[in-house]
Amino acid sequence: MGRKWRFGMVGGGKDAFIGQVHRIAAQMDGQAELVCGAFSSTKQRSFESGAELGLTGERVYGTYREMMRKEAALSDELKPDFIAIVTPNNMHYPVSMAALEAGFHIVCDKPLSRSLDEAVNLEKKIRQCKRLFCLTHNYTGYPMVKQARAMVADGTIGRIRRVVVEYPQGWLAQRLETKGQKQATWRTDPKRAGGSCCMGDIGTHCANLAEYITGLHIDELCADLATFVKGRPLDDDGSVLLRFNNGARGVLWASQIAVGKENGLNIRIFGEKGGLEWRQEEPNTLLVHHLDRATEIFRTGTGFAGPEAAAVTRLPAGHPEGYLEAFANIYRSFFQALEAVAGEGKLKENDYDYPNIHDGVRGMRFLEAVVRANSAPEKWLKIDA
Amino acid sequence: MGRKWRFGMVGGGKDAFIGQVHRIAAQMDGQAELVCGAFSSTKQRSFESGAELGLTGERVYGTYREMMRKEAALSDELKPDFIAIVTPNNMHYPVSMAALEAGFHIVCDKPLSRSLDEAVNLEKKIRQCKRLFCLTHNYTGYPMVKQARAMVADGTIGRIRRVVVEYPQGWLAQRLETKGQKQATWRTDPKRAGGSCCMGDIGTHCANLAEYITGLHIDELCADLATFVKGRPLDDDGSVLLRFNNGARGVLWASQIAVGKENGLNIRIFGEKGGLEWRQEEPNTLLVHHLDRATEIFRTGTGFAGPEAAAVTRLPAGHPEGYLEAFANIYRSFFQALEAVAGEGKLKENDYDYPNIHDGVRGMRFLEAVVRANSAPEKWLKIDA
Amino acid sequence: MGRKWRFGMVGGGKDAFIGQVHRIAAQMDGQAELVCGAFSSTKQRSFESGAELGLTGERVYGTYREMMRKEAALSDELKPDFIAIVTPNNMHYPVSMAALEAGFHIVCDKPLSRSLDEAVNLEKKIRQCKRLFCLTHNYTGYPMVKQARAMVADGTIGRIRRVVVEYPQGWLAQRLETKGQKQATWRTDPKRAGGSCCMGDIGTHCANLAEYITGLHIDELCADLATFVKGRPLDDDGSVLLRFNNGARGVLWASQIAVGKENGLNIRIFGEKGGLEWRQEEPNTLLVHHLDRATEIFRTGTGFAGPEAAAVTRLPAGHPEGYLEAFANIYRSFFQALEAVAGEGKLKENDYDYPNIHDGVRGMRFLEAVVRANSAPEKWLKIDA
Amino acid sequence: MGRKWRFGMVGGGKDAFIGQVHRIAAQMDGQAELVCGAFSSTKQRSFESGAELGLTGERVYGTYREMMRKEAALSDELKPDFIAIVTPNNMHYPVSMAALEAGFHIVCDKPLSRSLDEAVNLEKKIRQCKRLFCLTHNYTGYPMVKQARAMVADGTIGRIRRVVVEYPQGWLAQRLETKGQKQATWRTDPKRAGGSCCMGDIGTHCANLAEYITGLHIDELCADLATFVKGRPLDDDGSVLLRFNNGARGVLWASQIAVGKENGLNIRIFGEKGGLEWRQEEPNTLLVHHLDRATEIFRTGTGFAGPEAAAVTRLPAGHPEGYLEAFANIYRSFFQALEAVAGEGKLKENDYDYPNIHDGVRGMRFLEAVVRANSAPEKWLKIDA
């Protein structure tokens, strides 16, 4: 197995959802160990969280700046290899910059930043610092997403013509943010979330998933964002027409007011010779359509799933692998890159299958374009490649 | 049961798909009888079809004009009550006009006509002639579509915010029209189909279904049509952003190149208090989402489905009712209107639950707007109410 | 199309469910016409039903005996070709005997009779009279059931090892028979239903479906019947272990107290090389499992379904064909046999794909064995071939 | 969070499937740490596995006896709190006995032992030693299984009448055991597996799941086991009729030759007022049937799932929790009991929701009865309570 990677965490205190997800995912396969953290914006809460996580007091911090400074000064045997950033969006950029300056690799939650400017700056900094950066577009970690991508790449469905990607949720159908629900509060606050709520939080997952599986780029788009819940300053629903760089057309929509929908990310892709359908809520199944024969049901763990899926599969077929396992697969790929850097000392980020800074910047280009397109009078708006 | 309604048919010869559907549907409940027809564009084929259908030679015709003239001259005990028009789109208008002049009520396949102008003229003519006109937007005949409409009307899901309606098919993913496939040939021919293939043939069903269930009107739209199969002069795929008259947003997409999809019409509607999901290929199930309790599975034939669904249900729950039964339900409503006209002599078309000339004209307004919007530089285009 | 077959009906008055099913099914394809009937046990109700069905008074009868006598005396151009028997079980035998004596072919609802003795007698009589006899085990009429049968026959799944067939319903979970529900009343009454309620009404469908698809015979069985609703004299639930003549094992269970289940007939078959799964409530889908490749979804109306399915398919793929269409397919096969008898004058019942008297007798052998096995001390009980 | 529980492992070397499952599950929530192990039957393989798992050489052992002896001699700060036994069945008993003698608590894979005698002895020993014993009937760890159990307990579905529990797999449809597949080899070997392959490996899960959810006991049974693959000495398929202690009837079947089925454990339960359906392969959904209203879809993580489900749910609704999470939930409950023992020093095993020695003995009683019933001439065989 080799060594265990040490990591610190910024954010992810007691009531946070995604911090615990990162901790379980990073450590699932016994390849990593949490060693320090600045878990909360208040010192006391940070220490409470640290204690719950079994950290000794000296490696729990009240601020991320303090943590970066002190941890960077530790010996190589002690200091973290990477920092996991699991804060609200507005902190992704400053914490990443600080971590880079302290010399750490980074795993960061999505979206990359509050603005495209920040994203571009961050990319520049990462290139300078020669550090690895992983953005947790976690849905690409599912085995059947890998299978789909491999089947596009090997020509199973032919040249792609149509892509439909959706992310319906219902949890913000009412004004939860005024009732102290922490997740709702920051996501609907422009200061912390950036220029978009729905599109930033889940629309970017759609765009990333579509580009990841198809290998195409969204070239132009036309957007219609809406805010249905009164008093909410950001979008809670939106639809986007897509045109891809190969001429394929698409629809992307995401909503946080789709009552009864939980976390309904799904994608359908149609090419000249076949089609693919995948749904996040039943993630171990991939439907594969063909021109002249019956639709096939590909399943995680089966002998006829390809090596790309097998490489991220932990269990025999029929033993459902879920969200945490997919999330852990992102970390697993990141650890392979860490291993390579540690071994060869060379950074070849593109050789590894995890969402990197380039994907993060693309996500911000998408998001910036969607928000701009929404109020533009023109029908179509280009995204820079 | 009362009387049997006599009907004649224009189109629907041997190889036609929809003619046989109309014949089975119209006669399923023993309320109608085919008495005459001009089944084909060639006299010989028309007679062959008539013979197969058990009609005597004197009531089979080589042209619809001859049929209208001769049948109108028959006695009241013999002549048809209505004409079923099941030709390619380009003949809907001239045959309807001829049938009206001959004094017959009409059941006509969709879309209403080749152009909006024809549609408007036809509506005027119908008002003058005081005849009943039924357009077979057959998907509104399913019991669970009625249930959905009733649940919107009674406020179960609250004010509507988002509508997603899709109609993926895959049968035109290759260039079938050059291989003598009759259905493909006329649908992809602008002379017979009108200004659109995909949107005219199936996109109009989407628009009609969305407006039927929600009781809303599409107010504005933004469209992106595509032709993926080379050499095809009309669209075989398209996406439309929708804005409804109450502020709801929506997405409508239809495709004939979605390999592996059969006849995947489906609709999802989300309101302030709940949501609804229905799929044509599993038509006896309606998912009903709620804000604060578990999603419910409504089913055709169950005791807890409402009276609107029960009225068009023939079998106990669990005995699947299909496409033909739904189609027959449209006829059944039309027969109720015929009955009322025959009884009271008064035309109150809006009292009956079948798609009428008004729906047909709306469909053409939608279609005309989609085609225009596709090449318009502006983002949004209004549809006249 | 050839001629229209004339038929009379015994049973099937106003409130009956199955009478209307037979009328729609028999007439769906325009190949048959109802000409006479004894629809009810009371003369007045029979006449009311006849009038509703558009029959003139002189061909509606108060008793089936009167009908047989008078209809047999009519001219060949008028008298019925066959009689549809849609009464409670206890009348199947006497009405069939009377119809045979009057010279008519027969379509009869299942189960064949109240007892195995009756069944055996009836078979003898049919052989003597050289009449056609069709028992409406209607579920074998579905296209995907034909597909399954063809795939077993052509070796797709190899030698069969395991069969699981289920028929859960929930409608008799409470004591409906004391509340005037007509369907419940006769089915739970030994005098009219025979020795079993649940197994006779729906268990026999399971046995028939399993033998039809697999081409095997149930050789031995072990049964456990239950009556859960107090005061009910017959079984409302039962489980049966099966051993087939090729060594395959199986489970058959049926229940009328499975709350929430509608008409959940389904079958799963596993062989040495593959497996098949079919559910009546979603009848247009057949899952096909393979040893070394992905499970396939076969669908009614697709180009890759075989000729056996295509022969009973009315619509393109994705246009759901339901219970009535499957029922009509049984009639359609029966009409082919009628045609052959009319043409060649020879009876070759086995050449036609509808359930015949042999299947009916097998059903009664199964039923008799199940009831006997239920109270037998031995574990296994043989069924005569 | 409190302390981390230290554990040792017996079995679970490199190619073993279930060892890795136990390691991930035990450590998922950061509550436990693997400290020692005897991972394989050969010393070298054991050390290789230990090294891969990051253990230092002095705590890896060539035999479990050596491990028990040396680990028991360590200080309280170092020695393991419990031993996880993940060997083939034949080792469960001797390793458990040794662990008890060494003073350790135990987590053991199922089935409990090779024979009922061993099981009874082990229970006695456990009572004497006052140690905790957890048997990983892991499927009871799923949130929707807890929900089902709670809904039975609170009367939602009324007095239970029928239970159907199935476990179809297809992986042993061919003679894998002669091809060096390790999982197949020991499971089909009577010396290592005990008296049953299919029923021991997966049938016992069915019985446990049915009794866990319903709170009932299987009272009598009638069994039919089969061996379809030639040369295999144990059953690879079997069906069992069940009678429960409240009079409910049931069917249990399991198969390893059901081609195309992966790990299809599922259960359906029908009571006087409702019904429940759960499938392991889509574990986050529970269907809840009612007498007089629509079927409901209960889902993991939703606000309307009850506290029993919420207590074992890690993620918001729509984020699939899978097999590993359910397995980890068993460990989590076991840790609560460890905590209590450590705190109060009192053993109250029944207060905690994990499968204990009593469940293990019941499983062996079931298994012994099934094997005996299979060859018994009588129809019904009692299971001791």
C-alpha cells in the first residue's frame, strides 16, 4: 500500500455536511490520515470539532492562516502533504492561495471560486508553485461514469449528437435560509456563494459531468435562470441550451425547487450509433442503447464492465457502491498523482483521472457565461476554451 | 349505449400506421362503425384497403372529394356522422375544409395543418359551419394524464414553477427516408409535413400535453432546432426554453435521433407544494411528490385515483391500459359531444374533454413560433394567446 | 381480412368485468361481431345488457339453454360461429356441454371447470364433437411472453433450472364478499368457484404461464394454502414448490391479500446459459440475462424482437400495448383456427397458438393436485401428465 | 467521538473479498483501528497482507493461536478490544473459542459455524466469558431495513400475513470452483463450508432479514434444495416454505445459479393493513403499501424517514448509501455496546441493534432444519425457538 498521506482540513466543522464526506472519502482505503485542521470560523468550534475527530490540541487552529504558518514549519515527517478545503465558496480562493504559499498540495470543494478572475489567478499560482490541485467534482468518481466515458472514447455510441444533463433537487423549494439551515444560508448568500446559487452549486456539476463523459467542450450557451422563492437574491433554478465544439446540441437544467427530487443528477447522451443513460441516484447501472440491438444494462462490478470501471470498483456486482465510494475514488486518483510526484518528482497532472485546476477554471468559465447569458439580449454566448 | 356513430375515413390505407389506430380506437367501445373511406391516393389501393376492412365497393372512393360529394347525398340513416382524417399533414386542411362543406363533423390527426394561416382559416370555417372538430392529441387520453391535470387544478402541487417535457425517439437516427420507409418519407418532406419534422410530429404533442395538464399557456420561447442526418431538409431534433403565462419556466425537447429511445414522451411538473412525473411508456403510473411527506405512486384503476381518471379507465388496477385505450378515450369524449349535439342541437365544445380546434390552432402557433425562433437573433419570442 | 366471425355470449352482463373484456378483445381487430347473448341469470338483466350492447331483443335470452336451442336453429348466415362463456366457474362446464351439443365452437374463461372430473368429461366431449375450444389464459397473449417462449425454444437460456412465478393481488385483503362486491362474492363461494379461490382464479394462470413459456410440465408439487380473512371458506393465498419434468425446480405463489399489489403476475426463468424476467404490469419489457455479457432489455415492437412477438404486435415500439390487446391476441389465434376449420374442414388445434382444452385440463390437474397436496401429509404429490 | 477501538483480524488476506469489507466498514467512521492480524493460512501471505495494511511485523502472525496468545499478553493500552473473524465458515468456531479464551470481544462473519452443535457450544462459552459477540448479518444495517422494521413494530402494516424473501445470485451457475476461484472453492467444499453452500451462504441472510424486520420467528419449514452444477457436493439452489409463529406464511428461496442476478436479496411483507418491499440492490428505497391510499416511496435521508433510519444515515437524501455504509452501521452499533461495557462494565447485548450470538444460533437452527427437511419425508419440520 505504501505510505499514508497526511492531510489538514479547512472548514468541515461539526454541522457541515461535506467536511465529514471528505474525511470518510479520503481515509476509506487506508491511504490517508487527518493530522490537523482549522475547522470553523470560531476558535472554540474548531477545537470542539478537532477533539471529536481525535486530534490533539496543538494541531487544531482557530484560523487557516495560523494553520498554514505553523504546519509549514513542521518537519517533513509530520507536516501534511495536502490540505482539504471544504469551506463555503468564498473561502476557496484565499485558503488555496495560502496553502500554495505554504507549499501544500490541495483538494478543494467545488465550485473553484467566487469569480472567474479568482479562478484564473489561482490557476496561474498553481502552475508557478508546481503543486497538485484536485477539485472534487465527485460524481465523476462513479464506476459507471468511468464506463460511460470509456464507451464514448472507444466509439461505442459514435459521434455525439445530443446531450441532456439534469440536476433536480427540491430542498430549497421553501425559504430555508431564514430558518437557520446552515447549508441553505451560505449557498443563497452572494457574499459567500458568489454570483449564483443553483448553477454554482449543482449546475457546475452538470457541465463537468457532460464534458468529462463526452470529451467535448461546451462552446456556446443560452441561459434562463430563475429565482422562485421570494426574497432570495440568487437563482434557485435554471435552464441552459448547449452547443458543443463538435456540433452536438444539448440541454442542461438544474433546480433546487423541484419538490420531491433529492439529488437527481442524471445524464443522457445520444450519438450516431448508440446512447447512454446514467442516474446518480441509482449509480451502479448504465443503460447502453444501440442502433440495431437491444438496450444493455451495464452494472458496476460485472465481468463485462471495462477496466476503467473495474479500477474504481471495490465490491462484486450487486453490492451497491454509493456516494462515499465515488468520492473516495477521486481521492484515490489524487493519491496516485501524489505518489508519482513523491517518487519521480515530476508533475504530470493530466495523466491522472481526477478533476484538476483546468476543470475548475472551465467550471468557472461556464458559470460566468451562464450568469452573463441570463441577462444578455443575444441568444448565444461563447465560452472561452 | 345509444346509437353507433358512423364514420368515414380519409387516408389510413394498408401500410399506414395511424389509420388502423384510429379504426381500433374509434370502434373499441362499440360506439362507432366505419362506413366509408378514401383510404389512399390511388384508387386501386383505396379499394384494396376498403375490401380488407369489409366495406362494400360502393362506399370506397378514389378521392376524398368524390367521397364527400357522394356521402353527403346519402340519407340521414346512412351517411357518416364524422370523417376521420388520417393523412399526411398537408392534406389535413383541404380534407377538413371539404368535410365541413359536406356537413360532417371531423376527427383529424395532428398537427392541425401545414401552416398557421391554414389553421386560422380552418378555425374560422369551423365556427361558421358549427361542426365539431377533434384533433387527436391522443396522449391526453391516458387516465394518469387526467389525474395529473386534476391534481394541478385542485391545488395539490400548488402554483407551478417548472415544467420539463420531453419526447425522445430514435427511429430517424439514420436516413430511413431514402429506403422507402413510408412514415419517414412524408414526415421529412417539407411539402407534406410542413415547416418542421421533429417539432411538428412530436414537439407539438409536448406543448399540448404541458398546457393540458398545467392549464397554463406557453407565453414566450427560445428554440434551437437541429438536423443531424445529412441530406434531410427538416429538423430531426430540437430544444426549446419555455416561459409560461404565470411565470413558470420550462424546457421542452424532442428528438428523432435519440438512438434506443422508442416513444419516450414524458413530463415533470414542479409547483410550490408538490410535483408530478408521468411517462408515456409506463402510462399507468403517476408519481406525486409532496413537500413534507413521501412520494406517492398513483396508478390507473385504483380506488384512490380521482373521478377524472376513473372516467376513462376500463379495467381494474394492474391490468395495463395502453396507447390504443388512451386513443379510444379521445374518441369517447368526442362521442359525448356528438351525442349532445344530436340531442340538444347545441355545440358546446368546451364542455367536453377532447382536443379541439382551439388546441389545434395553439399547436400551430407554437410550431410557427419555434421555427421562427430557431433562426431569430433575439432570445425570446412571444406566442399569441 | 376475410369474414367476420359471429359469436354469442353467456354471462357478461352489466356489472361483470370480464364480459366487457371479451367483447372488446374479440372485436378489436374487426374480425368478430357479437350477435346474441344470455348475459345474466335473470331475464330482465340479460335484456338490459343486450339492449346496451345494441342487440335486438329476439337474440337476447333469459337462459343459455334457450339461446343454444334457438340459435342452433338459425340459418348458417345468421347463427353464431362460437360461444364466449364468461360466467362464474361453476357454469363453464354445463354451458360448454350445451354449446357443444348445439354445434358451436367455444371460447371459455378460466379455470376450465369446478372439478377435474368435469374437465376430463368436457375434453372427451370436445374430441367427439370436433369443435374448437379456447380457454382464455390471456396472459400468454402478450408479445413479450411469446418472445420469452421463443427464446427458451431456441436455446438462448439453455436447459432450464429454476422457475419462479408469482401472482400477488391485494383486493381481497378485506372481506369484500360481505359488502356486495360481485367479483368477490362468487370467487369466494365454493359452489360457484369450485375448490379454490386464490389458486383457481390466479394460481392457474401462473401454472399455465410457466408451462407455456418453458415448454416443460410441472411433474410434482408441494403446496401450502392459507385463508387469512376470517369467515372465508376458500384459500386467499398459497405457495407451491414445483418440480418440472426436466428436473428444474420452482416456486409458484399467488395471493389475494398482498395489500397494495394490483395484478402482479410475473415470471423469472433461469437456465444454464441465461435468464428471463417478465412482469405483467409492465408487459412490453422482457429482461434477458446472459452468462458473459450485459443483461438486455427486449421490448415489444422493436426490430430485434423475433417474429413470434411481431406477429401479435399492433404498434411501433414505445406505444404501450396492454391487457386488452393481449387478450385480443388470444382471440386472433383462435380466429386463425376457425378460418382453417372453415377452409379445410380439418381440426388441427395444436397448430394454433391459443390455450386449448388440453391446457384447460392441465390447469385443472394442477389445481386439483394443489388442493389435495395442501392437506396431504406427504411432501410431494405427482400431477398426471 | 471518544476512543478508537483497536481490533485484530483473523483471515482477510490479500485475495479475500470480505476481509477488506470488514476493514473499511470498521474504520469508516473513525471509531476503530486495525492493530494486528493473522491474515492467512500461510505465514508468508499473512505477512504480505499485514505489510500492505501498514502493520508492523511484530503484530502480524502466522497462526491465530499465536496471535491470541501474544496479543492477550500485551498491555491494556495496546491489545485489541475485539477480533474480527473473516475466515471460511469452518474456522469461525475454533477462532471464536480461542478469542474468548484470550478475553476478546468478537465480530464474526456469518454463518456462525459449521454445525448447530458448534453454535450451541459457542453461545454457552460466550455467556460464560461475558464477552460481546457480533455476527455480521450486514444487510440489517441498511437505513431502509431499519425503517421497515420500525414500521412493522409501530403497526403501520398491521398483523403480518405473508413474507417473501429471495436471494438470487448467478455467480455459481458454472463450475467456478475447479478454476481456482477462491470464493467458490471454499463455499462449495463441505469441509470448510459445512452442510450447505447456497443456504448457508445466502439463505441464512434471508432468514435473518425476515425475522429482523418482522419480529417474528420461523416456526416450521418445508425445504427443497438442489445442486444443478454437476460434481458439486453441496446445494447451489433452494426453496423453503415458511410458517411463522403468528400464523404468517412465507416463501424463502435462494440461488447461486440464477444467471444474470448479482446480489438480489429482497423482501416483501404483507400485513392486514399494508405492505413493504425492499431490494438490496436499490437499498435506499422502501415501498410502503396501504389499504386505502397510494403506495409511498420511503427514501434514505428524507425528513419523513423515522429516527431508526436517521440514526444510521450519513448523507442527505439522494446521496446513495451502499453496502459498505450498511456494513459499517453494524460495526457502529457494536461500538456502542463496547462503549457501554467499557463504561458501565455491564453487558446488555439486547439493548443494541446488531446481530448477536442469539441471532447466530437461530441462523444455525434454520440452516440445520433446512438441510434436514430437504431429505425428510414429512412435509413440515419444526425449528426450535
